[in-house]
Amino acid sequence: MKPVGLMFVLTSAVRGGVEEVVLGLLQRLDPSEFRLSIAAPPALLDALAPDLAGVRVEALAVDAELTHVRELSRLARFMRRVRPDVVNPHLFRSTLVAAPLARMTGTGRVVETYHGREAWRRGALRGRFVADRMVARLVTRVIAVSRGAADFLIHGKGYPADKVLVIPNGRDLTRFTPGAHRETVRKELGLDRHAPVVTVVGRLETQKGHVYLLDAWPDVVRAHPDARLLVVGEGSLHDQLVGQARRVGVADSVIFTGFRSDIPRVLDATDVLALPSLHEGMPLTVIEAAAAGRPVVATAVDGTPEVVRDGETGYLVPPADPAALARGLRAILADLDAAAEMGREAHRWARERFDVATHVEATARVYREVAAA
């Protein structure tokens, strides 16, 4: 049988959760069944290069405003050369670029993967979604990464319900062995072996809510003076967040690690994960923390309550509420035996629901069905 031509399109240059989902698919889809290609910004392709063997790539710098005519022309030419059966953009920015070009070039049907609300939408763009509904006419299927994301697509954006299906994100859970790296990583990071450690993993962007966590952190440190906060990730707010840590008087207890490729090891050195996001689709970092056997304090937004079971695997708090974040973190750090039990339940829950093999096979099934239609 002829392989299904599958092209991914990404417009963000930052390696984050969405890009990790795409990489997981590129690494695990059967190359005898799928002919793989990806169009993405040069910086992202450079970051992913070691893992893209056998994948056709095209470096592009396009944006959702469709102002880069030369880059759009390059993407159109790439589509004509590769002739994909299925084009899979992730996030609406990418769909806004890829779906019209796929129709214009007569190449593959479009499967949009929707990861949650877009932080870039402001002013007149917020809540109207006229462009979204127009572009949705060019899309054959939409994969929503959580039930919350699907509900927003259907009831918030007005997408046809019969186009939307839910496939939760998954992770390679075999990479997580609770207890295997704790002492080693703490030594690497200069952390006392007994210090309470809270970690936040994610792009340093507004959506992720780091400013609220840093506002909460002085309250946590007052209750636990030896506590440390690991801020893992890169992004445009780095300098602002470093300045905020100094301004609120907690710079000595906050460590900005930058991007880390060894998240399973980092989480093993952690006592609790914080996720203060303003919105999320299906947060990979929470799945990873659960696989590492760590409890989570997270905001109750979009798909996050589908991963964090409040009071059982962690605590859910309102978004943009530093006081509530601080209370949740203090509660876990005050009783590490109870936290360990939460972590064990989280570990069981992750293995039951969020394995990457299940995610890849469910997604491959969509590609096959769309290509054969």
C-alpha cells in the first residue's frame, strides 16, 4: 500500500509542549506507512534536527498575519513538491497559514490539531472568531487535545461538532523512573538534598502565568525558608521574571535553569510541580509530573482538570490567584508523606490514561481515515 504523505506545519520558533507533541508523532509514526515532512521556523528545526532523520524539512518564517509573502510562496512550493495526502497544522496560527495554501495548491486534506486558547488573540480578535469559522470550512477534521478544548471549539468558536474529536496528549512514560535521579540532579543544581523543591516547566510567556507564581512565592518561603523554585524553560519574559524575583525579594530561592532536555530527571529532583497557566489544552508537563510520581498544584483551566484530580493527585486553584497558589503549595510542602501518596496515585493515573503509544495510534487512525476519504 502506498504510504500516506503527512506534512506538519508549525509557525512558532520556540520548542514547547506543542512542538514536543509533533516530535513524538514524527518519531513514532511507522515510516513504512507514513511519508513524513515538516515546515517550521529555522530556529525550531535547528532545535529538533537530531530527531528528524528521514523527515523532509522546509525552514519557513511565516506568521498568522500572512504578511510574509515570500515565505508563504515557499510553503506553497514545498507543498507542491511533497504532495502530502494530509496537512496537519498545530495551533490556529499554523492552520490560518496552512489550510488556505493546501486548498490553493490542491494538495492534502487538512487535519487541524487544537491545543487550547491562543494567547496572542487580543482586542477585536478576542471572542469573535470569524476567521476561525471561515478557515474551519477548509479543514476536514479537528483533533482537540482535551474535552475542554473541544467544548471551546464547538461552543466558543462555533466549529461544527461533527468535525471535532478528542485525542488526549500522551508521553513516553518509560522515561520516568521515580527515585532514580533525585540525588544526582540536586547536586548538579546546587540544591540541598532535604530542601523542598517546587518546579514550573514551560515557555516563559504570558499564558503560563509565571508572574502569579512569583507573586505567590514569598508566602511559600515564609512558611518554608529553605524552599527552592526551579523555573525551567525559555521565552520572551525571562528578563522580566528575573527582575520580578528580585523585586519581591525571593531571587536567592529562585533558579532559572533555561531549557532542559532532561525533564524526567529534573522532575525526579522535585517535590511538587506548579502549573499557574491562564489557559491550557492538555498540559504535557502535568502528565510528565504524574509519570514521575509528583503531585501538582495547577490552575483549573481548560483541559488541566482532566489530568489533575483535585485532592487526589494534587490541588486545583483559580487562575491569576497568587494567594490560592501559595496555599496549595504550602499544603503539599507541609505534609510530604501525603504528597508522596498523591504522587503514587498520579503515577498510576498517568500510566492508565496518557501513554504516548495510545496517542500516536489514535492520531494515525485519523490520518488514515482522512487520506482514504
